[in-house]
Amino acid sequence: MKNQSISRISEQIAAPLDAIASPQRIAILLVIGKGEACVCHLEAMLGWRQAYISQHLMALRKADILQDRREGRYVFYRLKNASLLDLITASAALSGLSAETVSSLTNAQTHPACACPQCAPSIISIESLKPA
């Protein structure tokens, strides 16, 4: 009976670890950080093709690690539980990296090559420039 509980609990613990085990998925989670990111932002930050990123995002969504929201033609992803970043930071520490190194990689707010509403500069309307 106890062995079955240990096995079941071990499987539950291993599931999210297995889902984020690849360096590519860790990189995606670091870019998303405590905020959110769209696919075009991930493309700009990581230099990977959209299809490749989407495959990893789908796996992370299926593992219940990410949630998404649509804003027009953009889909933004964020962590369902930000404590996952603590796990990544702890893993980095076990690898000899500092917490500052990890935090410096998370949440780059904007990227000039990304055209999403969060990165693109606000468009100033001509009407707002006319004197009152």
C-alpha cells in the first residue's frame, strides 16, 4: 500500500519536471518569467522559428505549466504558477549559477524585433499632436 502511494506521488512530482527538462523549455520559461510573452516575442528573444517554439509551448500547455490569452492576432503565454521560476533558480544554483544570473534572463520587457502590442512603440495619432 505504501509503495503504491510513493509511486503515485513520485509520478506526480516527476510530471512537471519531465515537462520542463529540456534546455529549450527552460529558455522559454525564462523569457516568459513572471510576466507574459507572445510567440513573436519568444522568436525575437531566442532566435528560433515559430513552429519550433509552438511545439514546446504546446507541450508546456498540455503539462498544465502555461496558460494563454488571446489579444487580437497575438497569443500571450504566462506561467500558471510563478513558483516554477524558484525551481529553475534552485536548479541553476545546483549547477553553480547565481540567482542573479537567472533573474537577469527573465522578463526582458521589450524587444525591438518583436511587433506585439507589448513591444511595439505606441503609435501616436496625428490628432493627438494638433493643438487644442
